Amino acid sequence: MLVFLRVSAIMILIPVLGHNLVPKSVKAGLVALVTILLYPVVSASVVKIPPEPLLFILFGVQEVLIAAILAMIGQLIFTAVQFAGQLMSFQMGMAIANVFDPATSAQGAVVAQLASILAMLMWLSVGAHHTFIFALAESFTILPVGTPWSFSGWEVLNDAAAQMFVMALRLVAPVMLLLFFVYVALGLISRAVPQIQVFFVSFPLTVGLGLLTLALAFPAFMSLVHDGFASLDQDLPYFLRRLSGN
């Protein structure tokens, strides 16, 4: 049951596989299949616990939290991509052009939706879902059931959250840098030639240049996302080792 809790939490919360559009029956079947296949492999690492309800509940909560934290490390990369898309939409003047986001059941910017879809494709291309399954199997060896946590693991999680903002700024940097100079130029034109309606001229200019810059920067954009997903192969085991105190 404790193995099932860790597997079910991570399968429901990780990106793509835990998406709201994935049917619940598919998620339930995947959780059951992974648990059945994984338990013989990790059974030697699962400690025997006394049959006390309170102790079992505490261990169950701990298993869910471990899986949730692992899934959150992957979600931080998608959050960085969505944040970068929101910033680009705002800078281009497309903040009001929102569409429904089924993942969050809220309105989201068009560019952020495009970036999220590309990130999902890159997630599958890199095989990051396989990385999470391998890390899940390895977690029972590195961090067995009932192992006390170390505070050094929270420092790793804090660093991962900080890197989310760094990655978002690196993704949005080309568009923001170009549009900064565009706005400076428009401000100078407005001061030099007040007859020009800069407010109306800026909309097609910023949207067109922003989309053109985004298209030209797509190789670098996807390369950064690829590196973020590829680094999960080292980040997840490293976090588990620090959380166990090693």
C-alpha cells in the first residue's frame, strides 16, 4: 500500500501523464500497472512497519509528499515556460488575447499556450516520463519508507525554484530585449514628432516584431527546454540523496 501511494501520487502529479485531459481510467490503470511491476523490484527496500493505524497514516502522508515534491521539480520547468510565454505576450501587447487552458481550467495567453504545447512535445521527445519512472524505482533504495528527512533536501528544492525564474528570463530574453529597444525608439519618435499616434502604431509593430523574434529564437528556446528536461536525470536522484541526508 505504501508503494502504491508513492506511485499513484507521482503518476497523477507529473507533467503530461498527469494532465487533466488524460482520462482518469487511464491514470488508474497506469498506476496499478506500475505498482504491480515495481513492487517485486523494490520489495527488498520496503521496511516492515508495525500494524499501527497512526504510524501507517504518517508514513502514507510522507510517501505522498515525497512523490509530490519529485513531480513538482518537473512541473517547475513547465511553470518557467508558461511564465516566459506570459511575459512575451504582455510585452507584445497580446495580454488580452487569452484562450482557455485545460491544464489549469483558467484563461491563459496565446504565446504561453504555444510554449506549453512545445514543452510537452519536448518532454515526450526527451523521454522525461521514463526518467521519472526510473527515479521512482531508485527512490525506494535512496529514500526507503519511513526514512527521516534532512533539511539539506529543502535547500535543493529552493534552488530549483530559483532556477525556474532564471530559466524563464533566459527564455524570454530575446523578445524582451528587442521590444525594449522598440519602446525606447517609439518614445523618442513620440517626443520628436508628436503628430504621430505612437499608441496606435505600436500595436502592429510590437506584435509583428515580437512574433518574428520568437520564431527566430525558437531553436535556442527549445534547446533550453531540452536541457532542463535532460537535467532531471541528475536532479531527481541528487534531491533524493540530499533529502536522505547523504
